[in-house]
Amino acid sequence: MIAPLAKFIDWSALQVAYAVVGLKHAPKPKWKLEEALEFLNGPDFIPAASDPARIEFDGPRCFKYPTPRPSKIEENNLVYGWLYRCEERWQERPVIILLDGYPPVGYHTAFPLLASRFNRAGFNVATLVAPYDLQRRPRRPSEENCLEFARTMAQHVAEIRALTGWLLEEDCPAVALLGFSHGGWPAGLIACSDARITCVVLTLPRVRMRWSQPVVWRRVREALQALRPAQEAMDTTRLNLILSKPVIPKENILLIEGIYDLFGAPQPIEELWQKWEQPEIWRLPHGHISAMFVPGLPGRVLRWLAPRLEAGPKVNV
């Protein structure tokens, strides 16, 4: 795709999104930045241990389980997902967990199509609803500050790890994470903390708090600028993937970058690639949105995943 068109699509989507949703920032005393930094730098952010999820099925595919990290919002404390099993002896086949971005547009659209294709190739697929998304969205507005954001990320990571534990307990031989946009962020955190994961694919991922986006709305620009000091402080913690090191082999890590991406500049992904000792990276001549529709990309990703999942997990020493 030509650069001007790819950038125009991203730019237009950003202006519409900020016009509809807007961006609010809390007064400084309510940011709870110090508490957030203490939590992110402590052992409770991503604990070493992770118990398997207590899965209950509501039909052949739909499942739910209590979150391992309950929040104050009751609607948010039950995790929902879908398990697309292979037709025969599904427990003997690897699993690919798909992690959506924000907003979660792929959960009911692209993900079922991807799952069908991956099933035909012999792989199970699981999808999860992230904290505070879809049916987990609270009826009343919840508190927004740095501490709550950190806790939400910790909750998301814990829920993915709990599902991974259940899948391995069911004797599935390997688990991969395929994260899109914001969904690539928790996938990257898990790649740096849980060696049970066989491989990860981070597609146009967000890798840290601080980011730069072209916005025409003055109030939104002012709000983003006001948030910058808090974002930079939180980027000194494990939230910043660039500061962490994966616990799985770099041969089992794939980064996919959109070189015309306006949602998140390519530079952080390039920094991540360098800090993670240059795992495989695909630099697509697309923007954030247009990259989602690259012909043949799902098949290419599947061909990358297949030999690694069939080989099983390897511990990075």
C-alpha cells in the first residue's frame, strides 16, 4: 500500500476515535502514580506462580472462569472466552491464543475466521475477553488512574497465564500467543515472564506507555501532554517491554511492524527488536489499520507458527 493512503486511513480513524470517545485526564492528586510505580516494581505485578483456570463451559465453545485477580467491579471478575477445538483428539494438538486490541473489534469478526483456518491446519484456537471489555464492561463508570491501569494489565496477564495453565493441564502439547495491537502488550509481558509459552507473535504491538499520535482536537492534545510525565515514569517499570528480556528463545518470537503506522510509531518496535537481540521481524509497507487486511498474512503467520508449535516448548537458558 502506498504510504499516503495508509497514513490517511490511520489518521482519519484516530480523529474519529478521539472525537467520539475523547480523552479525559484526572487531576494530578488522583493519578495515584506513586502507588502504581510501587505496584509495578514489586513482585505482585507478575507473580512467579500461576494456578490453572477453573474453566466452565456454556456449550461446545463458550467458556468462563473466575479471574485470578478480582477487581472492585463485579462484572469484570468473570473471564469469558471461546475455545475452537480441532475435530479429533483436540487435547493432542497445540493451541493458539488470540489476543485482541482495543477496542476489541476482532473478537466477533476476524477471530472466528482465523480460528476456522487454524483449525483446518490442525491447531486449536482460544480467544479471551480482556478486562473491562464487551460483557465485562461495568454498568457505571469506573475509576481511571495509573494504579488502576497497572492493576488491569496485571489482571489481563494473570488471566492469560491461567488459561495457559488449564490448556497444559488438559495435555495440550504447546501454547502460542498471537497478540494484535494492544493485545500484543500482555503477550510481550508474558513472553518475558512465563517460559511455559512456546512462541509469541506480536502484531503491530504497543510496547510501552508513552506514544505519539497526530490529533487535531486541541483538548485531546492538551490531555495527552498532561499525561506525558506519568507515562514516562511508568515506562521505567516492567510495563515497558523494551526494558525486559524474554524467557523464551528469540527464534520463537515474531514481531510484525507497520512502517506507516500512526497509531504507534514503528520506532518503539525497532527499539524492542534491538533489545530483544533481533528476533525475526516483518516490516510491512502498511499502516496500523491497513496491515490488518494484508492478503496472505494469516497464512504466512500460520506457516511461521506451525513448525515451532509442532516442536514443542523450549526453555531459554
